[in-house]
Amino acid sequence: MRRFKALNIHCQNCANTIKNYLEDDFGDVEVDVQNGVVNLKIDDENVENFKNSMKEIGFEIEKEI
């Protein structure tokens, strides 16, 4: 499981948006609203696709933690 710190995650609706948008492409996605952290299983070649997908829906990835 890899963890990413994302910007602009403020509420459960944000978490639901992320999950609904990403689960078809990236599998099970967990979002920690309090810490702005997205957890998912992802390999190195898909990290850029994940970051771009997050940016498309308004949640930029700050860093991997």
C-alpha cells in the first residue's frame, strides 16, 4: 500500500469523489480526510497516471509519504 499526501481534501464528499473517480482504474482507494492522505496499491509505472487523475478532479498530490 502506498500513501500520498493530497491538497484540498476537506470532507467526506471529497473522499467519495476521489474513490468514485479512481477505483475503476486503480482498485481499492482509501482516503483519510483528516490528514489528506490517499492510500492505494499502485506500481511505479502508474504513479504519474494517478497524479494526473487526481489533478483532473482538483486534488493535487503534494508528496508520497
